[in-house]
Amino acid sequence: MAGSLRLDTEQVQQVANDMQRITRTLEDAASDSSSLASVIPVPELSRAVEDFAGGWDDNRRNLVEEVSALREQAAAVAQAFDDVDSQLVDALTRPPQPEYQAMPATHNGPIAY
């Protein structure tokens, strides 16, 4: 059964780049939540925002790790397909190399120069 596999590696690399931006946005969100709590004049509300931000920090850290892992995998997939594609193009376009056959040994004595 013959089939084909098509993969737009530029699109996969773009997904990896998008995931990098998502990671940076999530990492920057930590300072945003702390800043927000500091400007809330009502102490109870400010503490509630800080409590929420603390729980969100843990979840965001896990999310950053997961997105980072996916980004690395997407980039690796794109690179691997590009590498294989280049190797296949090279193999198909390289001029044929002559095959060399070993000559049978016919002289058993020392070689004089």
C-alpha cells in the first residue's frame, strides 16, 4: 500500500515560535498579578488577588513547562523533516557514483617500490 506524507515544516516551526511567545506571556503574567494586587486599595480584595495569583503561579509554572516541552518537540519535528527532506533530495539529485570492486590479490610476496 503506497502512501504519501506531507508536512509543512514552516507551519510547524511557526507553531513552535507561537508557543515561545505564549511561554513568554505566561512568564510575564507573574509580575502583572503582583502589580495588580499592590494597587488595590481594599486590603481584603488585595489579599484575594494575591491568593489567586499565588495559586495561578503554580498552575502557570506547570503550563509554561508543558508548552515549552511542546515547543521543543515541534521545533525538533520540523528540523528532523527538513533534514530528511534535504538528504532525500541530495540522494536523488547526486550523480551516480561508480562502484569500485576490490581486485583479487594475486601477489603474495613483498611489494618493491
